[in-house]
Amino acid sequence: MLKAVLFDYGGTLDSDGIPWLDRFFPIYRQAGLEAPWEDFKRAFYDSDDRLPERFSLEGLDLEETVALQVRCVVDRLAAACAEAGREALARSVTRSFVDSSRRQLERNRPLLERLRSRYRLGIVSNFYGNLEGILRREGLGGLFSVVADSHRLGCLKPDKALFLHAARGAGAEPRECLMVGDSPGRDMKGAENAGMPHAWLAGERSDARACCAGTPVLRTLLDLEAALEP
């Protein structure tokens, strides 16, 4: 019997299957940064991977956290620009990304509230160590029984330890949980390693096929309720 539903955060709760890297790139382009994809990708991952080392993130909200991530990318890719230009670019990118994220979180809130009445909910995320505080500041903290944040636990998806920690925090066995995420390599593989059923939020990907037998494929998170029906 299903007792808990676990969610990835980035690319799942804040968008329908689009990871941060792919969400950010067109936003930077729209704001005027014309860096090639490979250069952008390197700058993005350098910022993402090292953010908790560079800054004290405890207590920062979503916008403050994203602003630091963006500023590191901008400083690397737009180093030739004047300081005022870099600041304006970073503000524009941050605002666009955060506004989009908050719209999606608000859209998903009623779904989460309905699911919370039937299951224990949790998060399994490769994040910076401050995700629990961000969820609380966004008014979503009370919906989740457990937040497995990779930086706090010292391991990254697809390490099954993150998934097992979340299952324990939800008071369930792995087989009694459903993991919902957008990344086959991190979310689906990690859940499979932990012996946990899973659903892939594929979004609009044209190559969307179930990663393994019996795995539901969702186009939008709002499809989840129908997938949970017996």
C-alpha cells in the first residue's frame, strides 16, 4: 500500500520536467547574454556545485539563493561588462526565474494539499543545504514530513541513501513510497536503487518513454493524481 509520495524539487515542483540548466539558458539569452551553450553549461555547473562553499546560505529565501547562483554565472560569462551592467543582467535573470518558479509552486500547491490528506509527502533533492528553509519561506514547509537535501546529508542522487533517508522520515518502507522526479539518471535510477516505485515527470520531451516496466510517465505534475488511481 502506498503511504508516501516523494518529490524532486528543481525541475519537478518548480517546473514541469525542465531542469534548472535548461530553464536558465533561454532566460539569460532573453536578458542579453549571448554565451555559447557549452560555456554557459560550464559556468552554470561551477556556480551550482560550489555555491554552498562560496556563501553562507542558511536562512536565505528562494530569491536570495537564486540571486547568488546567477551572480556567479554572470561574473564569469560577462566579466568584460561594467559592474552596473552585470548587476542589471543578474537582477533581470533572477527575477524572471524566481517569478516563474513561484507561479509553478502556487499552481502545484492545491495538488500537494490534496495529496497531503492521503499520503505523507517528502522531498529528495540535490540542493544547497537550505531547501527546507526555502520551502518554509514559500509557505510550503508544512506540507512535507521530510526534506532530504543532498548538501545536508553529504551525498548526491542517485545515491540510494537520500531516498532511504526520505522514506524513514516519512515513516514508510521504500516499497511504500512513490518517487516523482524529472531526471531519469538521478531520480528514477536512485529510486530504483532504493527499491522504490517511481514516476517520471517527462514534460514535453519527445523521447519520453518509461525508464522501466510499470513506471508512469507524466507530462505535467497535475497528471499525478490520475496516475495514483487504482
